[in-house]
Amino acid sequence: MEDRDDLGRSLGLAGVVSLVGVVACTVAVVVLVLADHPHRAVIVVSAALFSLAGLRAVLPGRPWYASRHRWLDVAFYAGLGALVWFFSPWTATMGLP
């Protein structure tokens, strides 16, 4: 069976690579949190968001994680990544004694 997005379109090589990257970042975050490295986990989330912004800026078409407006997607992912990165010292210490 061929990999498809939610609209039934083929993901293609770039879509599969980006999907594998997101899954790898998710696994890395879980491992880092379980290994008691919350700040590194938050930085991985931020790096994943910056990567998605970069991929959205250069990939042709509309990948599986995108809306219809390319530059709004880039601004959203990059802005969210910057906010997560900025607040990482505080978010990584939440819940610690």
C-alpha cells in the first residue's frame, strides 16, 4: 500500500522524509523526558518546529503538515519554535521540585 495523506494524495519522498523526521523527534523527546533531560527535550521540540518551517518554505506543493498558505505556515512554525525556545528555561523546569 502506498503512503497517502489525509486527502488521499501520495506523500512522495519529501513527505515520507518529513514524516520520519517528526516521528524521530517525537521518540527523541520521549526518551529525553524519561531520561530526566527536560530542557533538551524542549530544545528538540523547538528544532523540529524550525525544521518544519524550513521544509515548508522549500518543498513544492502542500505537504501533509501544511495549510493552504505557505508563508503563513512558515511564520507560524518558526514563531512557535522561537517561542518554545525562548520559554524553554521555564517550561523545562515545570513540575520539578
